[in-house]
Amino acid sequence: LIMSPAMWKWTCLVSHLLLSTTVSPLGRQQPPHPKRPFITFTGEQAEGNFNHLVVDERTGHIYLGAVNRIYKLSSDLKVLVTHETGPDDDNPKCYPPRIVQTCNEPLTPTNNINKMLLIDYKENRLIACGSLYQGICKLLRLDDLFKLGEPFHKKEHYLSGVNDSGSVFGVIVSYSNMDDKLFIATAVDGKPEYFPTISSRKLTKNSEADGMFAYVFHDEFVASMIKIPSDTFTIIPDFDIYYIYGFSSGNFVYFLTLQPEMISPPGSTTKEQVYTSKLVRLCKEDTAFNSYVEVPIGCEKNGVEYRLLQAAYLSKAGAILARSLGVGPEDDILFTVFSKGQKRKMKSLDESALCIFVLKNINDRIKDRLQSCYRGEGTLDLAWLKVKDIPCSSALLTIDDNFCGLDMNAPLGVSSMVRGLPIFTEDGDRMTSVIAYVYKNHSLAFVGTKSGKLKK
């Protein structure tokens, strides 16, 4: 799906329907049929936006997360099932939520904004997380959206108090012989004592099991999570990490983020706040999060810096692009959209760039940084998490491509930015979304813009 936020409002267009009008079976571009309208779907109520969409790759069924609704649609956008998720009486200051204990704050009818929608293929269920009650999730049967479970009685069940639909990102790591894991990354909205910014949770087979969404590991000293230290907020009062995209590849889980930091401009004695786009990497099997590494990413063309990440999508290189990049056709490629500059997160400039990264190159940069740190060179360089610089410690060990960290030299930051390859720029109509895939050895990218245009 590639749409601008304005076009999300109660109208939805599925990309494979669009593709059927633009690509012939022989791969030649064909003009859309002049009288064939796009298939659209309009929601039941005009109280809010559509927030998330996932497509069941086995059946073609579409699941749509909206305000107070989850829809199941056929591939031609006919409503099959609707599940209500709100509104309900709530107050964002109630922690724990009033469904757990009495809350003295005034309760008012509150909309439930869908913040995350994931298909759990192994257990044939939909994970739908909303904004009510500090961010609890429903587990719904894919067939009929019957509620299988709604864990809410433990603090681990509250994922995030943020009401923004773009504030949470989840990645499922699946196993054949054990319960799956769910990596959750979320903005914390000034409540780091309540919510970890990133964590790994148990996805139990039983949707009502006591351990659903429990941390993969948790003892008195170590847990499968990263929390933002309260000291960070004394340096940057509105600090938060905004998660734009997430995926798994090989032995790792990745999240692409946007986060504020304080820098000293050249020639200035005072610091100013800017936003830096960073890729975060964790080992799938790392229960203590010692493998946490983040590396800044950005793009530059003709001397113009594009540093504010807008969207991203993981695809394969394909034979033709692979040859020009000097990689294999099955190598992972990150298609990313950045807007110009790095100061105005909420009002990004219209100048934007579509850039690609070879994931292997980013991993090589991370490996180089790990090797230098374990030689005792430099500091951990992760200001927001450690607040002060901590020197790297020397240790004699071999660090290969799949090294998952120790309880030293972690978490780790990479100081030098990895630059993407700019392949397209747009100066007047900011690009806001991207999807890509390989068709007959060619890499195709579809980009959505702020005004609702679609670029192929």
C-alpha cells in the first residue's frame, strides 16, 4: 500500500490491484484502462483514519486497522468481518489502566487508535494493538476476527501509552520447534519508567496463556529490553525514539529510527537539537540485549543532505541492480526515503530523496566498529543511553559476521554515518512511503507522495 496520510482517510487502495492495471503478463507497461475505476473501500464511521494494513500472503485477505475498528476485507475490498475495538472509558494518566485497578482520574469515552497490526501465521491469528489502556493488544482469529485473548493483567501487557498510530513497530521471529518471539519497538512519550523503548516478548501458542507478551528473559539485573535512562531527559527534555520500520534478516532484527540529539554547529559555542536517522540491530537470540548496536544513516546528492527518514522497505537486489552494485541478486537491499535536512521532524521539508543501502555494507560497518571497540579503541559512543562517554574495553576474541556481544562494550554506537546511494530526488512533493520488489530481474520501487501521487 502506498498512500499519503491525506488519502488514508477512509479510502484504501491495494497495490496489487493497481499493479494489475499497469503491468502486462509480458512485462510491458500498459496504460490504465480509461474507464476502469480504482476499487475503493469506505469505512463505517467518519471518526478517524485508517492506521495500518496487512495482507495475508496465503489467501489475499486484507486486514485493516482503523480507529475503533479492525476490518477483514476480500482481495477486491468487500467487507468480510468487522471487529469493534472502542471507544471505551479511559484516561491516559491511569497507570495501571482502570481495567486493572481503580483510577482516580476522570474517565471519558476514548477512541482506540490501532497502533500495530501483525499476522501471526504460525498460530493463524492477528495481533492488533491499540491506544486504549496504555496500549494493550488483542489476539484475533484470522478467519472470523473472534477474540482469542486480550492480555491486560500484568505491566508487561501495556506496550505504550502513546496515541500516535505510527509509534509502535513489531517484528515476529518464528521458530519451528518453540514459541515465537515478538520484538516490540515504541516511542515512550516521556514515560521511560513504564515502557521499554525496545524489547523482545514471548508469543505463546495459547492466546490466553499467562506468559503472553512476557519478556523473553527477565531477572533482577538483566532483561530482554532497553529503557531510556531518566538522565537523558535532563539533557533533551523531549527525547524519544521514533521507529519508522522494522524487519528481520539472517540472524538479526533491525529497526530504522529517528531520534533527537544535541550537536555543536561548526563555529558555535552552544548546542542545538537536531534529528538523526539510525539503524538499530539486535541478534534474534540475544536475551540480554548485549548485541544492541545503532549506526547513523543518511543520504547526500549534489551537496544536499537528506537526513530525516520518512519510510523504508526491505527487498532483494535482483539480477540487474545486483550487477551494478557488485552484490548477489538475493542480497538484501533497503529502499529508504529521506527528506532534506535534520532539524524539522514534525514539518519536514518537501525536498526528499529515494536512496538504497546494501544491508551487507551496513553489517560490515558494524563489524568494523565492534572489532575496533574490542581492541580498546574509542568509546561506546551512545550518548542517549549512557549519558557520558564510556571507554571501550580490550578483549582477545574473534568477532565474525554473527557476533552477538558480551556483557562488556554494550550497547554500542557507531559514530560515522553510513551513506545510501541516491537514485531519485523530488523537490516539490515530499515522498512519504515506499515499497519495492523484483520483477523479471528488475528492481521496481513504488513511492507515495504527500499530495497522494504514486510514482513507479
